[in-house]
Amino acid sequence: MLLLVDDEPALLELGRRFIERDGRYAVEVALSGEEALSLLEAGHFIAIVSDYEMPGLTGIELLQRIRTAGIATPFIIFTGRGREEVAMEALNSGASYYLQKGGDARAQFGELLHLVDQAVRTAEAERTARVSTGAYRTIFEYSGAASVILEHNTRIALVNSAFERLSGYRRDELVGSTRFFDFVAEEDRERLLGYHRSRRIDPGQVPVQYEFRFRDREGREHLVATTVGMIPGTQRSVVSLIDVTVRSGDEKGSEPQNEGERLPRESLPAQGMDPDRRQSEMALLRANEKLNLLSSITRHDIQNQLTLLAGYLDLARDDCHEPVVRSYLNGIRQASDAIARQIAFTKIYQDIGVRSARWHRVREVAEQAAGSIAPGELRVEVAVGDLEVHADPLFERVIENLVENTIRHGRSATRIRFSCAPLESGLVILAEDDGVGVRAEEKEWIFERGFGRNTGFGLFLAREILGITGITIQETGTPGNGARFEITVPEGRYRFPVEGHPGGIDTS
């Protein structure tokens, strides 16, 4: 029996219909966290699926109460709230998975059932299998690398002596109480958290080896080469770290990020700022926070209603055999999909410029975009050396959009190539494909909101995201010979952390 918890009766009924139609699970429903606790006292459930935002107990508070009571039932947060902090809070509180509502109802409930199956299998495996701690301790101590075992909620389960030396903490200060991502530099944290979550759903879509900035007890940064793998039959992962800071520079070594390269956090008021101006800026900040909160709550409610609309439309189409009526239902579905895309756009646009800009390693961003968007469809070549760009946290979406654009509009395109070159003042990143290119009269229009055959938001958002840190984008290709996007990065917004690499020169 599967327990479904949501304060929307219509969503509970829709969820019950889709899940029980599949035939794998019977469903019990609860309209609140308190009702769910009462049902748990009366019986056993194979898994729990709960909304996040509910009156009374929230989904996270329900999860925490269940875990405090010693109940290890798999728990999935299923919500319209898509904030990064909600996902982190869910995982840290012991959730098995986090799934965002929205989109095609049939596909969404199919994904939910897949996660339930996976969570149930994992729970059963963990009940019957015990990891040999002694064997892992031996491997750790003699591997030569700083090694750590992580729980699915990112807490540290085991470390070796090399990790103690790298972090500056004793083993008893780390195990069971410390989150691994507390050691990850803020600029890299969101990327690594994405890897951590995705690895537990589809390990093949996540890189096994990569680099990031590790901060020790004293706040010093180390550039570390990392290898990560899952422990079979569990939700634990093994992380091995090798400090490559010395190898990244000359023989004497160099820090991966020099003090002179750090840009000030633009959200902080300057020392000695006029008190009235500072008070005005703080008032503006609070007003923006309230507007964002209102927007988030409104969007959450609209997404719930769209999920209901899409779900019942699918059910109606399955039961309707009249061609004319089915055509009407299809038209309604297309309209609801368009509304959903508009709502998704408001979420992305709201997030632009909200968080401080951070450094992005362009090679890793492009390779990740290739793996998630164009596996097998397009050859993605990256020739940017160790270039890093200081941009809004949504910079990844810009690169993803350029890859997606080539697939959707390049027609005959078989590859896209990212490279970079120095300018008199700054640097240019080039994204060039071998497709049909962009017509001369459309070169500026493509950056307008609503242009195009898909959502019409991609390149518009790309220009807005880049503009936050003074970066510009334009299309300069020759029609018929492929698209060529030039991303111009001003001085102070790019760097090559590895000394010896000629800035902006093709090093591939």
C-alpha cells in the first residue's frame, strides 16, 4: 500500500487514479501531515509520497517526525516548489527522492512510480545487505587518496586519515554529523549537488571524475580531482579526492583562485556607504524578497491546477472515441501546455540576478550540456582550455540553450564547437555549428521574447542571464554556413586558473 499526502483533494484523487491504473500499488490518501501520522500508527505502507507545502505540518516536518519515530519507510517529496533549498532540506531530512510537479501528467506519474520502485528496492537491499565497514576502512587507509563515504542525505558516514589531513578535522568531528558539501566552495556547490542527486537516479548521466574547490578548516581552497562511485545495493557513494593544487601551477604550487581574481559580492554594501542609501537598498531587497515569495506561492497554486487539468484531459482522451471531441480535447491540452511553459518562464526569469554571480568552468558546463541534452544526437567539441567565467548561477542554461538551439533549428547540423579567443579588452567565447545558420533579418529578432517555434524564451533568457554581469551575446554567422554565437566577456569576468595556459588560446 502506497500513502499519498496532499492538501488538494482533487490532486489526491488524480494521483490515486493514475497510480492504481498502473496496477502495481494500491493507494491510501491523507489530506494533511497529521492525518498521515494517524494512518502510519494504524498500518504499514511500502512508501510515502508527500506534497511539500501544506497547512499544519509541511512535507518536510512530516518526514522529520517519521524519521524521529524510527520509521525508515521510503519517502518522496512531490511538490510544485522547485527551489534548490527545498530539495536540499528534503534530502538532509532523510527523503529518498525529490520530484517537482508540472508537465505531462502521464509522464510525471510514470516518473513518480519509477522513483517509488527504486526507493522500495533500495530499502529492501539495505535491510538485507550490510556494507563491510572493515573492508572499506582498509581500502581507505591504504588508497593514498583522501576518501569519504557519503549517505544519500550528504552526511559523512566514514573517512580515512588522508581526508582528516586534507580537511583539518578529526574523524570523530566528521562522521555522522557533518555534511560533505560544507567543504565544497560556494561556486561549485550547486553543480556537485546536482551530480549527487542524479547519481542516485541514473548514474550513467553523471561524470565519474571532475574537479572542484575544496575548503578546509582554515578556509584555504584546494583544487581537488575527484572520483565518485555508488556502493552497489545502497544509496551510499564513495568519494576519493586528490589535491592537485600544486600540479595546477608552477613547481612551487599555486592556489586555484588568487586573491586578486576574486570579485566583490555585489549584493554587499560598500564600506562607508551613506546610511540613507543603505537603508533604501535594504528596503528594496526586502520588497524583492516579498515579491518573489508571492510569485512563488502563486506559481505553485497555478501548477497544481495545471497538473489537475492535464491529468483529467489525459483520462478524458483515453475514454473518448469521438474524433471531433478528441480534437477539442487536444486543443485544450495544447493551450494548457502553453500556460505551463509561460509559468516555467516566470520561474526562470524570477531567479535571474537573485543570487550572487559565481565562477563557472566552461569546459565542464559544455560537457555536461552535451551529456544531458545531446547524447548521440550531436557532436559537441570543447576547446576552451581551463577558462572560467564569472556569471549568474544560471549561466549553465545559456550553454544548454545553445546546444538545444543547434538540435532544434540547425536541421542538418552534426556538431557544435565551443572555443575562445582574446580581445583587446576581454575575451570572446564562440559557439559555432555546421547547420543552416540564421537568416540575416532574424539575427537580432532571435533574442526577442516569443520568437521561434518552441517556447520562444531560450535566447531571450540567455541574453538576460549574461547581461547581469556585463556579458553580451550576438549571432554573427553566415546564413547557409552554420550559426555562430559570440559571447563577449569583459575584463575581470574571466580567468584561466591553471598557470601556463595561454589565455583565450585553443588548447585542445
